[in-house]
Amino acid sequence: MVDNPQNKRSAETPQLIPPHGGYRDLQSYQMAEIVYDATVAFCNRFIFRRSHTHDQMVQAARSGKQNIAEGCMASGTCSGWL
């Protein structure tokens, strides 16, 4: 394989996922937290709390956050466990 300088990342180029910064610092996780909080507030205000719809919506928002955290752990980009 030929060493091509264009294929190498420079030290100045920011990475999409920080190497060991933790999943809470990821923009996608922070956005998922906002979506979760907004979903809970919406459901509590407009949907009967004991309904199946309320439960499904809150669980779906929660799993979005959890999937990001678990994916981060599985990829080795985060330190520690949940």
C-alpha cells in the first residue's frame, strides 16, 4: 500500500467521536437528552399517564439515549460503564 498523505488525519482535524471523552460529551447524546426531556414533558401534559401510548413514547425516547451510550461503550470510544 502506498503511503498517501491525503489519507492521514492531521492532528488538527477534530474527530467525530472523541477517543475517550465519554458519551455524555457527544452532541448526539446531548440532543437525545433534549428529545427525551421534551417527550416526557409532552406526554405528561397531553397523554393520559396510564395509557400504552404514553409508555411507548417515553420508552422510545429513553432507548434513543441508551442506544447512543451503549454504542459508545461497544466501540471503545468511552471509558467506564453505565
